[in-house]
Amino acid sequence: MSTRLFSSGRHAAPGAVRACALAAASLFVLLDACWAQSAAATANTTALGEVTVTEKSAPSVYSEALNSYAPQGVEVGKAAQSLREIPQSVTVVTRQRMDDQALRTLDDVMNQTTGVTREETWLDTTYLSRGLEIKNIRYDGGAANSTRSGSRSLDMAQFDNVSLLRGADGMFGAGEAGGVINFTYKRPQVQRQTQVLLSGGTLNNYRAELDTTGALNATGSVRGRFVAVNHDRREMADPSRLKRQMLYGALEMDLSASTLLMLGASYQKDRNTGFNASLPRYADGSDIGLPRDTNMGAPWNWIERENKTVFAKLEHQLSSDWQVKAQMRHTRFHEGVNGAEIESAPDPITLEGADWWIHQSKTRSRETSLDVNVQGGFDAFGQRHDVIVGWDMQRTSDTVRSLWPMIGPADVFNRIPPVNPGYPLGAWDSGSQTSTQKSGLYGSLRLRPVKDWAVVLGGRYTLRDSNTQYDMSGVLNSRSRENGVFVPYAGVVYDWSATTSLYASTAEIYQSQAGKFSAPLPGAPLDPVRGRTYELGIKNQWGKDLIASAALFRTEKKGEAAYDPAYPQTNWRGGCCYFRDGYLLSQGIDLELMGRITPNLQLAVGYTYNDNENKRQDDAQFSTITPRHLFKAWADYRMTGAMRGWSLGAGVVAQSSNFRSGGISAYNPVTGRYDGAWTPYQFTSPGQAVWSARLGYAINPDWSVAMNVGNLFDKTYYSTVGYAGYGNFYGEKRTVTVTLKGRF
């Protein structure tokens, strides 16, 4: 089934924005009218009692007991807040939605998250929001950590929910305008309960989960939780296969009536054999038309990733108004790769030009982060005001060794892989050791000068942002340090009605470029990328189960590194030389609706229009794989009457066309490099819609069975368009998974 959606012409932008704004306004009016009618009906049947004003309590950030797609609260800004209180766009994928859609990994979640575009590579996936890369993640609202290799495979069984704050969050250490992902861990419960999940389906996809929790002493002051996962599946690119084991444990203790301590650890190991779904195109960019199960690697390929994490959280209530929160997190990551792959694009006439390469690597990483803050409130001028003041630190160490020799010519139609050379095949020929240290002070003040208005002011003061890099022999390559940088933030929220808030915000972008150097040699580190993101929006929340939002955004990003054409690129210090010349502009609209429309119908709908431009290149798109129109929706309906116990779900991820352009240099046997004849290319992936569905049956309140179908109409499409020589990935074929869930 082929579905072509939307116009991708540049001149459609103003009309698209007006249409989206009109649709959003109509949606809010309709939903507000429904809510008002429901409230009026309740008022007519319920006697009004005496109205008592009570202090507002912080909303819960945990979702698994709600059975809802709408969160009560989120912890993207250190303190638990409702979405209406945050003057930026935030999407939360709750536990219920992850279960209904069978979202098992971060990659599954991001594919369903509003405004997110996935860019796959042969070893990993990059996530883009508003055309800009999402480079930071957090856990339970702690210090910002960097995304790293293998993040896409992070297993969701250990988390209660995943949220994405779009736009810059420099105040809390995530200064890239793509946004920051926050993971909320499952917490131990007092009531004893064990949940099991067994699933199986096409592609020999088998999974087992165990999740048990409960009090560990008679008073319930010590609680524990343990989650275990075993997952084994065959990938579409035959004979690729993935095996995963994940363990998560947490211990929560009431040290006193005012002090809570949580200790936790997680372990995940993934081994993917026979991998490489990355496909080339012809040298002119045209599609080779290879089957969807094509594998450009060798059967003996393998990649192994191991992630070990320990963490601790302490919350101490100083008084009824103030508390101290402290978090520590330490991660050790190991990765090994042994693979052969076909790269470079064949000529469409001679079919020559592709080559076999060996890639072997070993990565060892350590990351430690700390976050300590004091948060609370005070009364002044007849209003309540909120304060957060804190300090955070992040320290990372990455050691990389690699080999990447070319083996010889390859025939993409008759792929005969080289023999396994052993791991490693010889001495590592390149590598580095990089250490970074970041620390800063941050503060946020939410003032309510008059009723219904809140002004949020804050910022971050960088104490240290340093980067040190050594080569494989231990020789110092580069050292840089920045400090004394202030990153401000400002926002305002107006409560227009009991259900509606209007907001505006501006946040500054701050992104270090310590690893890139200016001319002349030996060069000096470039100053950071700076810029601003602006957002104007409206949010509605009807009760606890339905949230809608609309936002206009604009991001200006300046000073990003651009190649200096006067200096040929080398491997020296990661590449020299550059100058600060980038000027990127991204603007558009986000629309979202999450939650329960009726007692039996839940929705999660998101639409993003994005227009991004490189102002230094005649306003051409800087992220051409980001579609101008991106629509994601999922609905689940629980039946009643004679069909009671049955549920039906359906969803779609739809987007307008995207494209990739560039050029490829032929291999030059004289120089032994790819500096031969230049062939330009541009190719387009047409607009598409990929549907999914679910059929479920609740056997009783504790046991249920469900069937999830991905790519319902078995559409053939590219989920990522890469380059002529590599990086093109087919979307997965139709898949069917049957899941049995129970609790006792």
C-alpha cells in the first residue's frame, strides 16, 4: 500500500502554519466545550459545599498506576511539575502507552514521539527534533548526560515513563536546541506484586520479562524492586540476530520521616551477530532496488555492548516548604565491533565502485554525574513563589581503538564476504583517549507577581567545561577549558482559565566545540556555539486524563564550526581547520493531544511542521531528512457490553517527503584514496504512512493477551535515506507479536 502525503514545497509554509493554528484553535474550543458541558452536568447533580483553599501538592511523576496516556507530572526541570506549568513543549510516553504499543526500546519510543526524526547508521541511531540533534539525556531529573553508542537499544522494562523536552535546556545543562530526553525509573512499591510477560512473533521474536516488587520489612519502610528481561530475535537483514539480557534492581528506604534514600543498579548486554542493514545506492543516487532482507555485512559480523550503572537518590525534607535532593550516577560502557561491510556506490552502468572494508573497534567509557539542589517556596505579596538552586557535575572518560582497512572490490549483487580475520586482526592503527569535565551552578525562580501569572527566571553559570584528548600513544593532542559562561532562561505562564494556560519562553543555546580548532596550525579551540530558541504556546488540561498543547517555535543557532577551505582536512586533533560561520534557523509548529477522550478511548496524537534553513547556504535546508510535515497517532478503545474485555488499537506514523544530496568521489588507484572523479547525487524518499494495530483481550483483571501488528499493510519504504555509498535503511516488514501478561 503506497500513501503519498503532503506538499513539500517551500512556499506552502505560511499557509501550513495558518492552517495548523486554525486547527489547533478549533480543537481547543471543541474540547473545552465538552469539558465545560461535563463539568456543568456534574454541578447540576452535586451540591456545592464550602470552598476550602489548600496548598497545592507536587504532582506525581510516576504513571504505571494511572493506566493513562496522560501524565500527572514530569521531572524535566528538577522538580515535579504539571505540563501546564512548563513554558516549553514536552511529550511524555507513559507506561500504559509503552505496554499497549509494545515499545520495548528507546528506539521504539522515539519512533512514536511527537516531532522526532530517526537517522539510522550501521551501528546506531541519531534522533532529531526540529531538525537538530538530541544530544542529552537525564535520569529522574538529574544531571544531564550525553547520548552515546547503543542508546537506541536501552530497554524500557526498567522505566516508568520517557519524556522529551523540546528546545534548549541550558539552564539545567542540556544546551543543544534539539531537546533532552528524561527517563523515570520504576520505583519500589509497598504492596507485593509480581508481573510476568511472555511474547513471541514473526522474525523469531521471543521475549520474557519478570517484574517483582514489595515491602521488605513489616513496616514497609524498606521496599525493593527487581526487573529481568531476556530478548532474542532475528533481524530483517538476514542472518542478523539480536540477543539481550537486562537486569534492574532498586532499593528504597525511609531513613526517617523526612528522609528517603533510593539505591539502584542496572545491567544490560546486547550481542548482535551477522549485522549490517545499511545499503548503498548507485553513484548517481538512484535506488538499486535491493530486497528488504539484504545484508551488506558478513555472517561472522558481531557487535557486543555491555552497560553497567549504579545510582543513588536522596531526598530530605528540611521543612514543610523546603527540601534537599541529591543524585549520583556512575556508568561503565564497553563495546566491541568485528565486522566486514560493503561501502561506496557502484556505477549504474559498469556496476563497479563498491568495496569490502573491515571494521574493528573497542570502546571503554566511564561517566560519573552528581546533582545537588535545594528547592522550595516562600510567600510574598499574597502569592506563592518557587525556588530551585543547585550544582551539578559530569565527568567522562572514553578510550577508543579501531582498525578500518579496505579489503578489495565488492559486487553488491553477488556478495562474497572476506574470511573472518580474527579480533583484532593486528595492532590497532588509530585511537584516542578523551576526558571531559563539566560543572556549573544553576537556579530557577518562579515568581507569581499577580494572580494567574507566573514568571520563570533562571540560568546556569559554567564553573568548568574542559576537554582533554590524547592519541593512542598517550601524546597530548589537545586541551581546552571554558568557564565563567552564563546561560540565561526566561519564561512566562498565564492561566487564562481553569483549564487553559498561555506561555512564552526564550532559552539560550550553549554547545562546546572544544574538539575543533581554528587556523593556522596548531590552532586554537573554537568558541562554543551560541544562539536562542523562542517558543509561544497554549496548553489545556482537562482533569487528570486529557492534555492538549500547541506551540510556535523558532531557533537561531550561530557560530557552529564550518570547514576552512584554505586548510585541507587531516586526522590531526580530530580535524583542522574550522571557523565559526554556521547560522542555522529552524521554525515551525507543534500540536499534541494525549489522554482519555472518553472513559474507554485513549489517544496520543502529535503533529509537527518544521522549516529549517542554513542561512549561509542560500537558505537551503540544513536537515534535509527532517520532513516538513510529521504526524504520529495512536488510539486504543476498550469495548463494553457483549464485547467487554476486548480492546482495539490502531496508529500511524506519517510524513512528507525528505531527501539527501551530495556527491561521491571515485577511488583513485594512483593516490590510493577516494579523490577521483566527482559524481553529484540527490535522491528523494516520497511521503509515506506506516500503520500499526493491536487486538487485546483481558481474560480477567490480572491476565491479558494481545496481538500487535507493525507495518500493517507491509509497506516497502526507507526509514532512513543516507548517502550514495551507505546509510540507507529499509523500514521493517510487517511483524506480528503475541503477548501474554499476568500479575499475582
